[in-house]
Amino acid sequence: MSSLTGLVDSGRMAADWAAALEPVDDQVAAMGRFLRDEEAAGRGYQPGAERIFRAFERPLADVRVLVVGQDPYPNPSHPIGLSFAVERHVWPLPPSLLNIYVELRDDLGIVPPRHGDLSAWADQGVMLLNRSLTVRPGDSNSHQGKGWEAVTERAITALAERGGPCVAILWGSHAKNLKPLLGSIPWVESVHPSPLSARRGFFGSKPFSQVNRLLEEQGAAPVDWTLPAYDDVPPR
């Protein structure tokens, strides 16, 4: 049984994504060995194994927006397997996510929630994909260059092969470097929402309204970027 078949059987990957990622099945298996070695060495990794491929749980056929991040948050217990998102209990929110919420409010007038769970976006076909799917706790970019890039680049290529309606959001240089893989998929871009760069072109870039306009131009419905106020979010 291939690594991808096991992910489908366990409900951690949609079947059409497994078919699309078949060319990198050996690399997925190699990353599994790498993570087991990390754990055996006491270094650990996050998110947990059940969430590593969370961006692939929803079908490839349903993806209409691709948001590319760099790697999961290094803070222990923060990442949930979706780029820029965190567990609902996390407070304060990561600075990059806070800046995304500021731009969401300024762009569309949406009042952001007091949590960082972006699952509702994923449920609408927004693929929140990190270039590296794991990280060592407390050590940003620690799994960069270890092999995840081949898997996520294949995923982006598969989206390009499928075609629209789809729009990519490219924040920062790491994401912008992926333009050659996008084929005919249009994109919106700016600097990264990090506090180090947000005031140099992220604020005021209006990515959410731009994405909806590009989707509508392709005959697709716009995304409702509103995020729910969940009952289980602790009071702030």
C-alpha cells in the first residue's frame, strides 16, 4: 500500500489529491521516515501526524483559492495544518494573522473574530497550504529544504493542470517564487503580512476583494471571508 493510499484510507487526504500526488508518493514516504527519525531523536515536530495533510482533506476539485504560506507556526500547540491558522484557544494571535485580519477589515469591512481558526475558509475551497508541512517546535524554518517542497510544488502544479476557476494569493518572496507553477491561474500578490514588511505594501493591497473579483470573472461565486464566532473560544 502506498503512503498516499494510507492517507486516503485514514480520512486524512481526499482521493483526488492522492491521485494528483502519486508522482511524489515516494517523497511522501521519505518525509514520514524523516519525521519518525525526528521524533526518535527527541526533537519532535508539529502539527501532529493527523493534521500534517489537513490542507488536502478537502477535494482538489473544490479548490478555488490557493493561499501559500512558508511553514507552520513554531510555537508549541499553535498550528492546525492550515497556513496562517492557529488553534482556537491561542491568544494573543500571531502578528501576521493579526495583520491579515486588519486588512480583511479594511478591505471588506468584516469584523475579525477573536480566534485564529481559518477552517471556515478551507470549507469554502480556500486551500491554506504551507510550503513545508511541518516544523520543529520552537524553531522556524527548521524543516525547510528537507523535502516537503517537492510535495507542495506537485500540489500547486496539479491545481494548474486542473485549471480554474481558481485564484492564488502570494504573500512574500517565497510565495511569489511559485508563479511559474501556476500556469493560467491568476494571482494577487504583495509583501508578506509579517510586522517586518506589512507596512511596505501589504496594508492596502485589498487581496480579498481582488480574489472575489477574479473568481467572478471566471464565472465562480465569491468567497464569503466572514469567520464565525465559535462557542468554544475562551473569553479574552
